[in-house]
Amino acid sequence: MNETWLERLEMLLAGYSHLGIGSDVASLNSSELWALYLYLSRLADE
């Protein structure tokens, strides 16, 4: 897997668009984006 975590976050956001998170992403700082990435990654692994 060569993509960065931000690229993977974009893919996860697309896959979980029904959660309505996409519109809020622009206002998040990098640590909040990292936390969101970890959360969505865990959801994807279930």
C-alpha cells in the first residue's frame, strides 16, 4: 500500500459518505483528521 494516510482518508470518506462527515472535513486540523482516519479505518476493518 503506497498511498499516504490522507489519500486513504479520502477513499474512506467516499466509502462512508452516508455518515455526512465530508462537509466538515475542511474545517478539521491535522490531528482531528488523523483521529477521523483511525476511526474510519477501524470501521472498514470490521
